[in-house]
Amino acid sequence: MLFAEIPGLQETKQKLIQGMRQNHLAHALLFHGQQGSATLPMALALATYINCETPGEEDACGKCAACLKMNKFIHPDLNFTFPVPGSVFSAKKKTDEEEDEPKVDINKPWRSFLQAQPYGNLQDWIDLAGFSAKVAISVKMSRQIIKTLSLKSFEGGYKTVLIWCPELMNLQAANAILKILEEPPEKTLFLLVSTQPEQLLTTILSRTQKVSIRGFTDLEIKEHLIKNDRCNQQVADQLAPLADGNLRVAYRLVEEIKDESTTYFRDWMRSCYNAKLNEMLNFSEQFATLGKEGQKSLLLTGVNILRECLLDKNQLVKLMRSTPHDREFIGNFGKNVLSEKKILAMYDLLNRTHYHLDRFANPKITFLDLTFSLARIIRMKETNEENHR
């Protein structure tokens, strides 16, 4: 990862580079910011710059052997610690002298995650890795950090330890690294990356230099999406305000038209319109089994489809960003089934459900209630006068 690959944030990049070149950076940095910000990419870019053989004034060269290894996240002096289930480590009893070793190569899915979703969150990592158990950073992993740092650097430069989601360290794990975090071996750099720094132990916070990463501006998101051919100018103009500084959300909004959420929502609405009770119950059960992010994505898809229906009803086709494949459903749904009053009522209902799910509402009860509420709105009879307002 290079600084140039991160949109905007020039002030933060320059501050980090100057601090490194002038030897003003602390040995432990805490990158913190909102979800979808450049906390992880910025830490990776700094690690690349530190290990680059010919760093420039504004970035690493991107061409030397060290940069090429960093680009694949296989540099021997870059070590990662991230949340995994406890079952990843061997359950075999070990003596005090032995160390716990992972049963599988957990770095392989982690590298895939860094390549595919550098702005992703914890749920994205869990989904990609296919974990079904609770994840955390255990004391075994903290001991592995200490063991790794006791060895010499492979290539004679800095040994870098990047800890992602350090707030998921249990008390034992956090206490285990306190001493080495305060007094690390020479030429050692800790990079902690968190979106919830308030959950970190005070003893950890006191040993780090804070690097606040702001959210992206609308302009930065728009330019990034267009530059990387993710969408055109018109779509970027519409998406950037919705993303609210979160590049992960911007990516998901662009890709939504390619996933199955639109199909799910279409079939769900048809069952509500036809009042097919068994289908409605099945949909509620099915949605309740989705991960939290999948549930929120479905609701966001619904919000966007309702927006498209409203634009279509008002003949603002140029502002629509749905695919031709979805236009038939949107046209029929918006013109033949929904009035503006119904669209706004459903829009408000989906947004409120999104809010409650984000605050750990029971998904089974929530989606069952939502399904019947949507059906009532869709099937609500209105007078001709109301329909023409």
C-alpha cells in the first residue's frame, strides 16, 4: 500500500512522512478514526514507506524489492496481529516453554482481506475468513508478538507489528504486551489500528502516539470512485453524500446493483403485496439468519430502490442509477403499487429498522415486524384524491 493509493488526506500523509524523516515518530502509533476511513491503509502505507529502500519526499518508490513484498503483505519484517477465534490455535496442552502455534495459516485469508477490502470492518473480515465463532486477540497472540520481536530483523530495517482492532484484546492479552509496548527492542514500530479507541485500556492508550484519521470528504470520495473506474461522474455525485465520509459504504453502494440484495428485496415486496403469509414468514426467518452487515445491506438496498421509485414517478430518470435490468421492477413497483405517501412511509420504516439493528435489536422479531408493517403500507387503500396529490 502506497500513500498515493489513499484518496486525499494530504495533511496526514505529510505529517507522517515528516515525522519519519525527522525521527519524531513514537515507537507506538495508534491510528484511529470512523469506520470506512483510512486507518488501516494509512498504517500500511507508513509501513511501506519505512521499509522502502529508496523512499521519496512524498511516498515510497513502489518498485524496490521491499515495496514489492509490502504490496503483497509478505515482507518478513512486517507482522500482523488481528482478531481470530480461539479455535484457530491448537487445543493441545503445552509446557511453559512451548508456544501456541496456529493450526492453520491464518495469514493467507488476512492477506486476501487486505488486498480486497482495506477499508473493510470487522464483520467483513469475519465473513471473508468464514469464522463462525467469536473472534478476539488472545493472550496466545500477545505472546507470539513478544516471541517475534525477540528475533533479529530479517532485512536489517525496522521490525513492524501492526495490531488491527486492538480493542478486542482481552485483559490478559493487553497486559502481556504492556512492557514490550513501553520498552520495545531497538528499531521496532508498533502500529495499532482502531475505530473504537475509547474501548482500549488506559495503559495501552498512554503508551501510544495518537494519529487521528478523519473521514473522507465528498470530493475525495467522488474523485477516487471515478479515478478507479468504479462509476461515472453522475453516480459519484449521488453516492458521495450518502457515504458520509465512509469509503467502505461508497464501495458497497456502487456494488449493490451487482449483488443479490435487489433480487431479495423484489421477491420480498411481491410476497408482501400478495399477502402470502408463508412466504412472508420464510423471508423474515431468512433475513434474520443473515449477518448484521447483510441485514443492513438489504435495508439500504430497499432505501435506494424506494428512492429510485420516487425519481421514476417524478420523471427524473437522469438521476436514477439502477441498471436496466432493475428498471422494469422499479417502474412497475413505483407506478402501479406505490403512491408517494407509501414510498415515504416505507422509506422511514426501513431507516428506523436500520437504526434499531445497529443498536442490537433482535433480528428475528425486527424483520417479522418489518415484513408485516411493509405489507400493511403496500396494501393500504387510498382515495383517488390522495393518489393524485
